[in-house]
Amino acid sequence: MCVGIECHGFGDKPAWMDRGARQKAEAAKMKQKVTQVARNRRMNQFRDQNESSLNRIHNRRTSNSQPSTRSINNTTTIPASNNEPLALSQPPSASSQNQVEKDQLSTYHQDSINVAIDPLDTIDSSLPDFQTVFDEINFLTDQTFDLPEIDWTSTNNVPITDNTANMGVTNGLRAGQYVPRSQKQIDMDFSPRDSPSMLTISDVEDAALLAYYVSKVFHWQFRFCSSTMSGFNQGYFIWLMSKSRPLYLASLALSSSYRSFQNNAKEPQPCLKYEEHMQRYDIATEELQGHLKGHTPMNDVTMLACIVSFISSSFLHSGRIDGNVHLKAGVSLIAPRISRQQSGTLSDVHKTPEESSRDFLTGSIIRFDILSAITRDTVPSLSDSYRRILRSSSPSILLETVSGCQNWVFDILLDVYALRDWKRNTRAVGLLSLWELTAKANMIKSDLERRITSNLMLMNESKQEVKTQEDENLQSRHYKHEICVVTHTFACAVSILLEVIVSGAYPQVPEIKQKVGRALESFAYIEDPDILEVLTWPLFVVGCVVEEDHHECFRQLLSSTQLVRSIGLYGLKEILEKCWKSRETGEIKDESFDFSHFHTYKSREILIA
């Protein structure tokens, strides 16, 4: 690059190098020429960079709107004098629409130039050290020489300040990338402002509740989903939450209630005040109702997750949140899909995240629907559809991942419910045959006892494997053992229910006494007290029929310090006390005993699941 400075080579020293005024004057001229060349070169680089940026913005703009064949040419005119302002010239617009586009781009271009910093301007040439060094420069060899590369300050180093944290990334922006303010504004204009995936964390409290939900509440809600068979985990739930404001709000409300309950669990009589969390639940309920009116296939999944969260909240606020109402809404959502499903299998082994989430959450609704029928007068309305899924050799839904209990127990439980309804209906019309009742019950009993024996063998084998083998599969074997234990406990409770339907709730009857004793032994297999959290249904069935001598044992168990923080068992002790008192006073006779007598408590519907 030629800067127009005369080089004297290795000849005599020029006359102006007199270490005086002439040398200083010549040095000043050289400095001015070098500065100008450096500035021109820097501005050429700057212009090329900005023209490239403008082209990228224009391409993104046209890709988000109607295609246009018109091109945008922006030229930056650099004045010869350093004291003159920079001028931008653009060709006239072809239409008003194109003019708006160019105005936006011009604004961005101008902002970019305004934030550019000239590195040479940061050096004060009046400083003595600078002048002395410059005076000592000797240009000796070639007539021309190249200036060193000068780094220019990129506009990408201008930080964005934003006080809002979003559960999503704006189109065109990525974490750690800085762009000028005007670029950010253009990107925001091109992205959907009201997108459901852009959920705002409004304050630190919401962020804390979200973190608490992921670390604590999720494990309580879905204890057994850690298995790879579940196809569901915290990541999937957060992904669903990012697409649904109702789910996000319902999860924060549940997290708030759960945290308060755990903090108050040290009190002698833990009390959870709904009013402290009412506003969160009210807003979440309003949002849910609005989304249920116009749901889409993706909405179905997020709405199922939201409903499951509300059902979980009903265990904490049973007097204010009706879990049965939310369960009905959940059943209505899954009904069309499982009714059309001819078999319980899926043709595609590799499920999408949406499909995996839908199957898991559908299983949660099925679990609640089947177990809660213990206190209802009829079998679940979707019993036939449930059976098709539960009896499949390769089921698409595994209830052990949502409840810890295998599908076959729920399948047999549906048969027991059907027998209960058959007995009730035939007795009402005077056509009940005890022989036929016994025959039907024996068929169910034979299948149930065979399954219990087989599962008991698996449970003992898995326990031995956990004790004797320690390798990378230890966690998987431990999970398998827990599933066998929970399944055994549920199956023993189902056998009690079957005997009560046939013979009545007579604790002294040998068959019932033997089944109750086996169920009590099943609780002894539980090594982790936290597993009792999912055993509300078996504890309710066994507790209602157990002999009076065992009442105190149940009182101590449900009042123990290990279970005082158990939300799943919250209020169960009071329901059992009501049952025992009703039977002692003769209000409920053993021969007419029915678990549906306890579908309400303190004038509110309860959900046993």
C-alpha cells in the first residue's frame, strides 16, 4: 500500500533531519498521511462488513414476508476530510412498503456506525512519548510498504440489556451473542410475540418455585418414571411447560403448596392454608378453562399434564380443589384416542417426545380413574378400552411407570369392579344367585392368586440380585424389586376387595382374615418409607376391613414421623377413623358394607388413588 512518503534509501541523510523544527514538520506530515491511509483502510473494512450484515438482515426479512425481486443497495460515502461527518446515501425507494424496509435497515446501519470506535482516536498524539517515538521512525528501504492489520471494533460487542428472563430464545438470537439494539428490535419484530413457548418468569419467586418443582415435586408426582420404559422425565415436563402457560402456572401453584406443606410438616398438626396459594390456583384454573375450549393435538398433551398437576394439588387442598372434576376432564380428553385404538400396541417403536409424553400422562389418568372407582357406584366408563391396553402383550402404556404397580393388577381390579356392579344390580331386581356370584368370583380369584404367586417369586429373586450383585445395573435391579413389592401390595389389597364383595366385610371370616394378614405382611417388604406415598389405595382397603386389634397399629403408622410429610397419605387417617367409628356404632353393617360409603368426607368428594 502506497502512502505517498518519499524514501531516501541508504544515501545521505536528508537536510530536513536536523533534529529541529524541519524534522518535526516533516514527521507531522508523515503522521497525517499514515493516519489517513489507516483510516481509509479501516473504513473500507467496516463498509464491507456492514454491507454483508445488511444483506443478511434483508434476506431474513424477505424470508419472513412476501418474496421480492427488488434489491437494496446501500453505499457508504467516506469524506476526504476527517472533520466532516459521515454521510449515508441510498437510492430512492420504488414503493412505500420498500421505503419502510429501507428506513429500518438505514436505522440499523446508522446505529452500527454510531457505535463503531476508531482505534486511532483512542491515542492522544499530543502525549510526549507518542511524539518522541514517532520522530525516531526511519523509513529506509522500499518506496512502498504495507501497514499492519488494524483490528476494528465490531458492533457485535455492544451488549444487550434485558431484565426479562424467557423460557425460550427469540428467533435470530442465541445465548452469548450480542447485537446492537436496533438489530434486536428487528429480530423481535420478526418473531411471534405471543408465542406460547415464550413463557416469562416474572420474578425470582417464580424461578425458585420452578427450580423447587423440578428438584422435589416432580419426583413426588412421578416417582417411578425414572425408568427408561416410562419415556418421560423432568426434561420432557419442562418442554411441555414451555409450550403451555396453564401447565406452567399449575406447576408453580403445586410447587408453592408442596413447599409450604413440607415446611409446616414439623408442626404437631400440619395445616396447609389454601388462601396463601389461592391466587395462583385461580389464575391457573382460568387459563386451563380457556385452553380446553379450543384444544389442539399438542394442547391435548399439555392439558393432560396440567390436569394431572391439578389432581395432585387436590391431595393437598381436597376441600378447595375437586380432584374428581379434573379427573373427569382428563378422561374426556383421553377417551377419543383410546377408544379408537384397536389394540394396546404402537406400530412405531421409536416414539416422538410428544407421543411418549401423551402415553405417560394418559397412563396417569387411567391410574387415577381405575383406583378412584373404589368409592364410586360404577366401574370406569372406559373399562373396555382400558382392558384392551392392559391386556396387550406389548402395551403402549405401562402403569408401573406412573404407580409402581403392573398392568395385570389393574386389569383384574376392573374385573372385580364389574363383579361388584353385577352383584349390586342383580340384587336390586331380586335375581342375585349366590352360586353364580361364587363361580364368577372363583374365576377371578384363580387368576389373581396365580399372578400373586408368580410375582412373589420374582420379588424374592430380585431381592437376592440386589444383595449379591453390585455393578452398573444395580439401580435397574433395585427399581425392578420396588415394582414387584408395590405390585404385590396392590394385588393383596385387590384380593381383600374380592372377598368383601362375595362375603361382606366380616373381619373374622377366615378367608378375609387370611387375606388381611397377607396384606399386612406385604407392607413389611417395603424398605423405603417413601414408597408408602403411592400406597394410599391398598392402605385404605386394608384399613377399612382390618380387625379392631390392628386399628392402633394403623394409627401409629399414619402418625409416624416418617410419614408426617407424606402428601399421598394426607387425611387418610381421618377417613379410616370415620370408617371404624361407623362400624363400631352400627351405622354401617358388615353385610351391607361398601367402600362407596366413604366417597365423601366433611361434605366433600374425596379421591382415593
